[in-house]
Amino acid sequence: MRPCPVVIIWSPGGQSGLDWTRRPYELQLLHVIVLTSSGTAQGAVGECSTLECTAAAEAVVSDGAALDTQAAYLSKMKEQFAGPGMSQWDFSSLPNYYCTFPGVACDHGGNVTGIDVSSWRLTGRLPPGVCAALPSLRELNLAYNDIRGGFPLGVLNCSSLEVLNVSFSGVSGPVPPELSKMPALRVLDMSNNLFSGAFPATSIGNLTTLEVVNMNENPGFDGWYPSSSTFAPLRRLRVLILSTTSMRGGVPPWLGNMTSLTDLELSGNALTGGIPPSLGNLHNLQLLELYYNKLDGPIPEALGNLTRLTDIDLSENALTGGIPFSLCALPDLRVLQLYTNRFTGPIPPVLGNSTQLRILSVYRNQLTGELPPDLGRYAPLNVIEVSENQLTGPLPPFACAGGNLQYILVLSNLLTGEIPSRYASCTTLLRFRVSNNHLEGEVPAGIFGLPHASIVDLSYNHLTGPVSSTVSGAGNLTSLFASNNQMTGPIPAEIAGAAALVKIDLSNNGFSGPIPSELGRYLTRLNQLSLQGNSLSGTIPESLAGLSSLNVLNLSDNALSGAIPDSLCTLLPNSLDFSNNNLSGPVPLPLIKEGLLESVAGNPGLCVAFRLNLTDPALPLCPRSGGGLRRGLAGNAWVVAACALVCVAGALVLVRRWLMKARCDGDHDGAAAGGSPATSSSYDVTSFHKLTFDQHEIVEALIDKNIVGHGGSGTVYKIELSSGELVAVKKLENELVAEYAYSSKATTKCDVYSFGVVLMELATGRKPIEPEFGDTRDIVHWVSGKVAAGAEAEALDKRLAWSPYKEEMVQALRVAVRCTCSIPGLRPTMADVVQMLAEAGPRTTSPIRTTIRTTLLHNSCCSCPNQTPPPPPLLNHSTS
């Protein structure tokens, strides 16, 4: 005998073991290392014959080779799946070998029995050969990852596999029919994926060992009809989830024979017909979900036999009849969801005796009668959701007795009485919504200060009393609605303590006193402040301008006084309404520019610095001061009207459409009728928008005393209408266009060209020919060059440097460039010109419309090949 260098490791019980938790990298023939599961190497060197040592070594080498195969597969799996979780599998460190890796389970022999990498955010494919490399694998969980390449076909030959979970993994494509090759499978979870093609009903039916089948949320399957012969062999089945799998037909009555079922879910399949009474035979059933189908008829009384039932959801169907007393009397019932059906009658009072009920959701039915008076008295009630019924009577006073109530949603019923005082101490509430009922009395003070509530909705009742100062403690409150009640008192400054508020609607009550300035200083998230229809007084706080997120500010129909703060215009283009108050002073210029004069109507003390157009509400002009208008406007109103309204020039009268076309028409008419040339009474007025004045009044005022200037294409008149309005009218002379010089033929394209020149003259204040243009250039080439260089502002009339309409005038210049395109066919029609000018007018509050407008103007300036296209107009940041 000679010494044999074999290390024998003794287990704690005195027996040598072969627990391969470390890789035998140092394994060589006649040098065998055997380690315990703890990784310690304790023992003695024994003696053996060469033959004995060789036999021992060969046995270990055989086992080591098998373990090497597992290590190789896991290493390949790490390569195939990208994701941070795989960094935990470190093959470079011998002491931490794969049986100690997170997500890997091994038996005492070092064989991998389970892989669970669920929610590791992995992306990739399962390497092939998993069954050969891991023959002892019993559980494979790949859920909540991104599995590529369709169903992992490699698992189909895993004869030992008991659990396969690929849920929420984005797996697409067909399910292979060879599922039945996994004879040991107990749990199959393929839910929430993108499978398509035929539903694998037959394959599932052949897996007689199945206990759990979850195919939930795979809407891509072809429509299929379940048969009793397919599912009958599944006698061990406890969980059957086939929701949203394109299952068709009705709820199969033969399901009542699968008495091992504890969970049956068939929701979202457009199933028709009634609920079979045979389901009452499932005496082990705990959860029944049939929602989002097209079921009709009543709830079978037999469901009252399901004494172990805890959750039932039959919502979103067309079920009728009453809610069975026997169903509500089930001792373990925790969740009763029957919303959006056609149920009638009362909610059975026996539900108030429940000791387990947590969720009652029966909204959007036709239920009548009173809520069970003891509802929640003996149960840990969490949700009351009974909105949109015809329920009457009081709110259940003990609903929060269990201290767990989070949702009271009773909107749109006929409930009466007062809000129970106990609700004020229900600090667990997240939403309290009782609107559209007939509740009365004062609101318990604590309701406003519920510390966790995000919505308190009291609207459309007959409630009285104030908004309590306890609202300062509502740290989670985002929406406070109390409109259309009979509440009174001041709006408390403490409301600013609820800093999370996003929406406040206290409209149509009897609130009085000033608007707290604290609202603007502390409620920085506020996007709605609706206080209309009260008796609020005092001035509008300038601090409201600090509410940069505000979309709706409605202070109408109060008794507010003083001026409208200019600073509030920083909130534009949001919805602002100050109408029907006692406000006075000038209307801020941006409100006029945005066409929002209706929002200040009904304030007799307000005035306007100038008129935007002839259809504005009748607000008087502000008195002039020092030869100029208030708020920094200078000059005469007619100058503002003449220049600022370039953007809607097409809406004004064209006193004589264009002289060249008139001559052609006039000569033809004169020759035919033997008449004389047209006199002043034969002016042709063409309007592209509805006018609010008579054209004859304009024509009759075209007299010398009203002349205020001459341009290269005509004479400008200042005309005061009988209504008191001032307008500017230009009597046009023909502007020769190139094609007329060659053809001597007047066309509508000539008209468009001439109109473009007029636009240029109005916006620039220059004649068609000016020395600064150069010897061989005119206004068309000069303006086109400025537009092409993006220097439109340099071309504008310097006398209008103060004008608030510079942007609109720039847009008008761009339209003018399009009108004066040297190629007649590329000029727009006059109707298109009017449309473009209208779109270039004062900005609307719609960002979509703003985008359309700027796109239209950009396109209109970029299609004439003889002129360099200008840069696209910039969106106004306040509307984009």
C-alpha cells in the first residue's frame, strides 16, 4: 500500500458527503477534492491502493463533468440576457459558485433545480439546451423581463419541470402545441404577454398534472370555444384564469364539475348569456371574476351556496334583477363588485352584519332604497363606491368604525340628511366625494382637514356653513370642490396651508370678504381657481400672478372692485374671467390683444385704450391724457387701427377692387349699356368677412377733408363712422405687375399682387419706390430681401415702435411676399390670403391652433422660387 492523496471531508454527522458547492478546478487524477456544503475542508488523508484511488477519482470526475455542464449553461444564460441583475452571477470567484448565486437553487448533489430571475429587467433569449444541461430543473421563473424570440422552445423537453412562469415578459408569437411534453408540469403561468394564433386548449388539457393555469391578458389569440372534453381531465386544477384570451360563447355550465377550483376568472372575453347556476356547485371556490363581458339575466341564487367565497366581481355586464340576499350573507365575503350593470332594488341590509367586508362597489346601476345603516360597523371596510344610483336616505354613520375606510364615493344619488360627524375623524380617508345629492347642514370642520385625503368633493348639495380653517392641515389635498351649495363666510387664509392644492372650486355659494392674497403666494401648484357666483369683495390680489401653473381663473359674478392687475396678464393664454363685478380702470392691453373683452364684460367702470375690431363688446374708450392714450399708448386711435390691423386687412373694405380690373369691366359695361364712366356712387366694395357697417357710409366719406396721407398706390382716409368707430380706408390705385406690362391683361392674380404691395406699404410706411431701395429696386424686392434675411422687424414702420402688434405685422409681411411672387401661378387666391391673414391675427388660447397658424404662414412664404424663403416663424412660448 502507498499513500493516496485523497482528502476525505467529514460531515457534521460523521458521514462523508459530496455537496458540490465549489467547482473542482484543481481536480486531477489521484488528487480528489471533496467539499462540504459549507465549503470547509476538514478531514484526514487516508491510504488506499492505486486501484482504489483511481476508482474514487473517476467517480468524482464523472460528477464534476456534469456540474461543469450546468456551469457552462448558466454562463451562457448570463451572456444571452442583458441586464443589471446578471452581474450577480460571478463565475470568476471560486468561493461563490453557482449554487450560491441569487436566483439559483440546487439540491444536495449540486444539481440545479430552480432558476428564478423574475423582475431582473433582463432582455434576451433563453439559450437552447436547458433541459439537457439542467436535467433536474423543476422551476423556471422568467417573469417581468423582456423575453425575445417567442416562446422558449427549449423547455418543452424538460421532463422534470413543474413550474413555468413567463408572465409579463413580452413574449409574442404562437404557443407551441408540444406543451404536453412537460408531463410533470403543475403550474403554467403565461399571463400578460403578446401570444397569438390558436389558443393551446388541447395541449393544456393533456397536462393532467396541472394545478394552476394562468393565461390572463393575452388578447391576441384567435377566438376559441372551450369544450368539456378538453378540460375534463384536469381534475387537480385549482386555479383557472382565462381572462382576456378571446374566449367566446357563454360561461360553460360544465365548469360546475371542476369542484377543485378555488379561483375562476373569465373576465374580458365578451361572453354572452347568463351565469349558469351550476357554478354554485364549486364549494371550494374563493374567487369568481366574470367582469367585462356581455352577460345578462339575474345573479343565480345558487351562488349563495359558495360558503368559502371571498371575492366576487361581476361588473361591466348587462345583468339585471336584484342583488341576492344569500350572496350578501356569505360569511367570508370581502369584496362585492357589481358596478356598471342594470341591477335594481335595494342593497340587502344583511351586508351591514358582515365582519369581513372590505370593498363594496356597486356604482352605475339602478339601485334604490337606503344604504345599510350598519354598513362598516363590524367590518374593516375600506371602500364604499355606490355612485350613480338612485339611493335615498342618510349616509351610514358607522362606515369608518373599523378605522380602515379610504374611499367614500356616493356621487349622483338622492341621499339626504347631514354628513355624519364621525366622518370628520376618519383620518384614513383618501377620497371623500358626496357631490350631486341632497345633503344639508354644516359640513363637519374636520372634513376639510383630513390629512391624507386628495379629493374632497361636496358640490351640488344644500350644505351650509364655512370652509373651516382646519383646511390648513390637509397636507395631501389636491382638489377641493364645494360649488353650488349654500355655504357662507370668508374664504379662510388658512387654505394656503394646503400647499398641494391643484384645483379649488367654491363657485356659486354665498362666500364673502376678500380673496386671500396668500393663495397666490403659497399654492404654487394651483391650475384652477373658480370663485365665481359669490359675494366676494375687495380688489383682485396681484399675488395671483404668481400662480404660474394656473389654467382657469374665474372671478366673475362677485362684487370685486378696483383695477384688473396688469400682472395677471402673465397668466395668458389661460382662461380668465372677471365679468360682472365692480372693476374699474383700463382693461390691460394683453386682454384686448387676445380678444378677451367678453371676460371683462359687465364692469361699468372699465374702459379700453383702443378698439381691436368693430365687434368688441361696448366698452368705452379710456379718457385721453396729455395727447396720448393711457397705459403708454400714443397717437390717434385711427393710426393704431390702420397699422395694427394689417393682420386682418382682408376683412376691411376694398373700396375699389382694383382699378385695372374695374376699367376692363367698366369699359365692357359702358360699351354694352352706353353709359358713362363710373362715378363715386359706383364703387365696388368686396368684403371677405362679415362687416358691421354699411359700405355706402364708407363711400360717402371718401372726401378730401378726410384725407390723411398719400401712398404710392393710393390715398388713405380717416373715417369716423356713425357708431363712433374710427377706421382707416385706402383708396387703391393700380400697382402694375410684371405680367400686365407684357400682356396688358388684368387678372385676379394681378389683384393679389397689388394687394401684396398694399400690405407692404401699410406695414412699412413706405412708398413703392424709395431712394433707400436703390436705383433698380422697389418695395417688393426690398421687403423680400428683409424677409429672406430674417430681418422683417427692420422693415416695419419706425413710427410703430410702441405697437403691441409687431409679430402680426411681421406675419403680414410674409403673406405679402407670397402675394408678390413673380410667378402668377404660385400666388395664393384672395380667399387664401384672407385665411392666412386671419390666422396671423391675435393669438388664440389653443396651442394646436397656434401650430396650425404658424405652419400655414411658414408654408405660404416658402413656395415662390424667385424669392429666398424666410425662416419659419417662432412659436409664442406662452401657447406652445
